[in-house]
Amino acid sequence: MRRSKYIRPTHLSQGSDRPRLTTSAMIASIASADQPTKPAPFGKTLAALAEKDERIVGMSADLAKYTDLHVFRAAHPDRFYQMGMAEQLLMMSAAGMAREGFQPWVTTYAVFASRRAYDFICLAIAEEMLDVKIVCALPGLTTGYGPSHQATEDIAMFRGMPNLTIIDPCDALEIEQAVPAISAYKGPVYMRLLRGNVPLVLDEYDYKFELGKAKLLRDGRDTLIISSGLMTMRALEAAKELRKDGVDAAVLHVPTIKPLDEEAILTECRKSGRLVVVAENHTVIGGLGEAVAGTLLRAGVAPAAFRQIALPDEFLEAGALPTLHDQYGLATSRVTSSIKSWLGT
């Protein structure tokens, strides 16, 4: 793994009575201790899908092991391409493969795809509407390795790119369902990836992923939480906690950030008297929150109140992931307390 120059000893150790944080603490799973998980759902699903579709090839920039593409590599070694630490070359090569009739699935870290290879994705892939699937690990605050690895602004960058579909899945089940749906869609896709042992959440809600569609997972009279990615898991957990205090929370899961399911959002936000909270694992700038706010403003829909749970517009600290989630407001307890304070309960 490429190490961050932003990791500083003061973030890893504070005083002789406190142990230095280990690597496992820095990249800890987002799953709670007793939560069911599935290992490498992306890699396993793609490998199985490739058994039926000979167009599919896997490509990575020296990060197959860290994006679960090593599972695909083991199953289809003759259809895997290691491009080295050169993300621009990776994207240009994927464009060439797509032009030859293949369906490249490209993996790297979200920071490297968005910051280093943006122009190559834009002009070589998106402008040409090529069938390239870009799947990127470490979205938002899913690593403790500091700003060089935390892709807190990737959605903001990619939302402005024409032709690019953006997916932010919640859990292992959704990843398993999204991969074949993305493959069936002809065109460029950017998907944020939860890797390794991924929580299993949506199986309790009879969930079925549909490209471009939001899903109301639970209804509620007091507040509506609109969320994507891992924050849907946190929203559902917070809704259960809020229920104990007599607060009835609805959760609208929005896995497709672009194109946005504006109809579903407007339908739910038109229900009177509810606080609307958008929760996302992304900077407060340019992500799902501002996409929802723009949708409401253009449609002339004004909820009782509108709030955002998101990362601040700043470079984040390095450190233990659970601690960072609490510090920056993404932990379930912080989501719960924020909503209670906004409701005045």
C-alpha cells in the first residue's frame, strides 16, 4: 500500500501510556463487531460474471489486492492486466480495450482516479461514451491514512463530468447486485467500493438494486434521512436508536448519485412537517447533499428544515478510523445526536 506523507507521529501516539495505532486500526472495517459481513463481494461477483461474459477484463494500477480484484485475477489470469503505478496509462489502456469490444473493469484508489487521472477519464472515456467501469476503493473517510488516501471530494469532481454514471453502494448485497446491473448498462460508470469484509445490511429490507433508482427503506413521520454508501448503514442504525426516544425516522437510500432519482426525492420531501437530513461519506461541498438541495430548490419544494451530515470542507486528520468517524460526525452515535439536537429532543 502506498503510504501517506500526512501520517504524523502525533496522530499515532499521544503519551507513553497510549499505544501506537496499528495498521489494522488505521484501515479498520466499517462493520461493527457483531455485524455480519461478506468477504470481497466485488471481486467474487465480477469473477462469476466473467464466466458468462467473455468481454469482461480486469485492470489495475498495482492495487488489485487492495481493491478485491485479486479474486478476479486468480479466476481469470489471462484476462487480468497489471498496469503498474500509472493511473493515466490505466485509463487510456481501458479506453483502448473498450474500443476493441472488451468491457474493462478498472480498479484503483478513488483519490488516484479522481485527482490524477481525471482528464484521461473525461476525454478518453466519458466524452467517447465508452463502456469502461471504474471501481475505486477508499472513498470518503474509509481509511485513516490521511489526505493522500482519503477521497473526500471524488463525487464533487465526477458529478460535473458529462456521461459518467456514479454509484455509491451501501453494503455487500448491493455490491453483488450492482455489478451485473452496471455491466448490463452500456457506458462509463464510476463506483465507490467498499472492500474486504463488507457489512451486510440491506438483506433485512428485501432490497433490490436498480440503476438510477432510490429506495425508501423505512418510513417515518418526524424526519427523513436521505443517504448513500456506508451512511445508509449508519442512517438505519440511527433510525433504530431514535425510535427508542420516540423519534420516527424514514430512510431513503440513494445509491445512484448521477443520474439522481429526483422523482423519489421530491415525493418524500413533499411530505409536510419533516426535517430532511442528507447523510453522506463525502465533503459537504458538491456531493449528494448539494445535489438534493439543488433538486428541491429547482422544484420549489421547501421541507420544514434541511440539514447535512457530511465531512467538513478541509483536509482530514490521519488516525484510527473509528475515532475519525466519531470526530467528523459519521459514527452512528453522532448521527443520532445530531438529528435529536435538530429536532429539539
